[in-house]
Amino acid sequence: MKKTLLSMTCFVAANLVTATGLQAQTVLTVSSWLPPTHTASMAQKEWCDLLETNTTGRVKCNILPRGVTPAPGTYDAVKNGLADLSYTVHGYTPGRFVHTQMTELPFLGNSAETISVALSRVSGKYPEFAAEHQGVKVITLFSHGPGIVFNTKRPIAKVDDLSGLKFRVGGGMVNEMSKVLNMNVTLKPAPDSYELLSSGVMDGTLFPAESTESFKIDKIIKHATTFPGGLYNTSFVFMMNQAKYDKLSAEDKKAVDAISGETAARIFGRGWDKVDRRAFALMQVNNVLITKADAKFVADVKAKTAPLEQGWVKASEAKGLKNPAKVLAEFRAEIAKLEK
């Protein structure tokens, strides 16, 4: 009798849940190694809010107050299930990612959104990019805005001016680029920049405009050198734990997929462009001297960095991407089309 009553109670409860529209809920544990006010953290939240809306609340995000690990450990934290969702810089784990380094070559484009969308479109055509991210579900690949040379000491108007100063870089292709430009660089995550510059351990850093405010170095930096198309870019991956994705219902997987790729890339890129514009305004307020690289400076950088492109083509081909030069040409063409 008791078993019958229990069965009836469960049956009634189940039907009541169905009748009232309540459903089981999936909660994604979301981590960010950047502050919650940083544009990348805000973009991640915007994506989460969109997912919750599109699944009518079946999938929600629990955004942790701080990252589960420092930046370099984020990829493995998501892969191993310490967090379900996060993003990271490919270059923070040197040698692990090759194909995505095409995003970091110089003079690609003038907007984080256009570069990110182009990257999403082109990488989506070649499964080798996803295959390079073993153990995670790639939501999208994206880039920050055009890379700038910042320093506390002097104007930089030619290649020779880059020598003699100590710079922080984030790794990846920019690390190799700085070597061929004869720069003295140290590989450190972006959040270390304030301490490194304020203490005088480093004289400068390579960053997009936004980062001067985000990492509170806007009143420390005295000089900035900009380049048409950016001196470099940084490639990121926005990712989900693969097992967590696999456990979603078919309907919820479809909802995730619908806002992955280009949609997610636009969210991250658009946000970065907005804060880049704000950062340039703050540079003016703080009397940062901005030097625009002239044609000779750009030509000299291109000449010195050209071998890096060929090196990437060979390395990417060796790792399984067929005809990387063609893929890179498609990437540049897509950026150019988006920037018209």
C-alpha cells in the first residue's frame, strides 16, 4: 500500500511539473581569470544570458566570483571539469596550439569584431582547428583588438627604438615576433602588468588599447605606438567542458550550437572594440603620447617578421592542416571583406 501511494505521489508530481512547465535545469559553472568588469568576462556573461533566454531557463550559468585557476591553467581546468565554461589565451600554454597562431600575425585588421568573425568563419571550415582543442567543446575562437606597443620611457618611432627596453608579452606568435624585432621580452600573463610596470621591473607591454584601463596601467603608461592593422593580435578560445556538453539534451545542444561560432565571436569582438575606443579617449585625458607608425616603420617590421609567416605555414602543415597558406589567405580576405 505504501509503495502504491509513493508511486502515485511521484506520478502526480511528475505530471504537475509537466503541467506547470517546470523542467530539469542544467547549471554551468563559469570561471574567468579576468575581473568581472573586463570586456571578456562581460561578453561571457552576455553569452550565458543569451543561452538562458534561448533555452527558456533550462540552462543557466553560475558565474564564480573569481577564476578557478590562474590564466595559464584555464584550458586544463575546463578540460578536466574544474569549470564548465571559460576562455583563455592560446599563447599562455606555449607550443600547444599551432593553427590558431595565424590570428597573431601582424597587420591583420583594425577591429576585434572583424578579426574574430573572420577567424570563426574560416576556422569553422577546417576541422583541424577544433581537433587542436582536444578535450573541450569549442564555442568560438576570437581575438582582441589591434596590438599596440606601450612603454613608460620614450617614443618608439622605428624598429631600433624597440631595443633597450624590457617588455611583457603574453606568448604565442607575439613572443616570436618580438625576438626578430630584437626586443627584450618576458612571458607573463596580462594581470601581472601593473606590478611589473609600476615597480620598474618592465618598461613596457604589448597590449590592445583596452588593457591599459582594465589592468590599471593607464596612468603609468607614457607612450603608445599604433600600427595600421595592429602590430599583432592574440587568439583566444571560448570553450565548454566536453562531458558537460555531451550530457545536454539534443534540444539544449542545438541551443548552444546556435549561438556558438560567429554569434559568440561577434559578442566578444564587439565588446572589445567598444572598450578600445574608450581607452583611446582615456589616453588623451592622461596625456599619453601616441605615435603612429609611418610607412618605413611598417615596412621594416614586415621585412623582419615575414619569415614567421612561412614558419607558421610549415608548422601548421606539419600538424595536419592542409595548405595553411591558402587558409591564411582566406582569413585575410574575410577580414578585408568585413572591414569594407
